[in-house]
Amino acid sequence: MSQRPIDFAHWSLLMASLLMLVLWKVFPKYTTKGPGLLLMSIGVVGVIDMCTLDILW
């Protein structure tokens, strides 16, 4: 009982955001691939930062 419970929601979101990086190889090679990958990487970094801060606090 002295252990803190595991926060499954934030850990699941963290693992799912890391798995989103696999989509880099799946995107077709169009002219919108560059901006799309930039926006996706900003989103993934934001979600990882949010989950890390929530888990630590």
C-alpha cells in the first residue's frame, strides 16, 4: 500500500506518441511531407513533454 499506483493513461499516451514516429516511413513522398513531418514531430514532442511532466508531478 505504500507504493504509488501506476498512471496507465499517461503511460499509454506516452507509448502511443513514441509509436507515432513509425509513421515517418509510411508517409508518401509528396510536397506536403516536409511540413507534415514537422508538425507531427512538434506534436509528438509536445505530448511527450506533457506526459513526462504529468508523471513527474
